[in-house]
Amino acid sequence: MDLHTNSLEVMPTLNPAMGVIMKRKNNELLNLLAVHHQKKRETNPAYSLRALSRDIGLPQPVISLFMRGKRRLTAYMAYKIGVYLKLDNDHIYRIIVVTFEDKVGQDLHE
């Protein structure tokens, strides 16, 4: 997966924790995190979601709910996950903007 893509469209994504296709704006970050977690588990089968959460610096329930599609991404979560995945600042910023563009648009039109 190209980490420096200009296209951050809303696309269906496979959520590995749920095994379902979801339509989410933050699917790119979710996919990157899921792939990273899977690679860690291949080298260390005992690498848990708790360990991933500890390494990211976010509470385990937050990561678990996000990966299962039951919690929305926040700007802080996006930042922490992006830094952990070593994404450049512009990429993290674009993910945050795309995630919250509807909310910002609503605020501007009111």
C-alpha cells in the first residue's frame, strides 16, 4: 500500500476484527493499523491488542473498539496512530481533514 497516496476517498474496507466490509472515512488508517498488527503477530504470535495499544499510547478499549468499527476516530487518535506508524505529518493531517470534513462543513454552513 502506498503511504503517500493523494486519494483519501471513502472506500469500502475489510475490518479484520469483524470480518465485514465497512464504509468508513478512516479506512486507510484502520487498514494500515490492521496490517501492522498482523505483521507483528506473524513475528510474535503473542503480540496482543493490549501490546499494540501500549505501544501506540492509547487505552486498549479505544483501539479495540476502533478496530471493530464501534468507535469513531478522533483527531488525537489519528495523530497517535499516525506517529506510531511513522506516517509523515502531511499524511496524518490529510487523514484528519478527510475524517472530519463533513463535520467542519456542517459547522461552516450553519
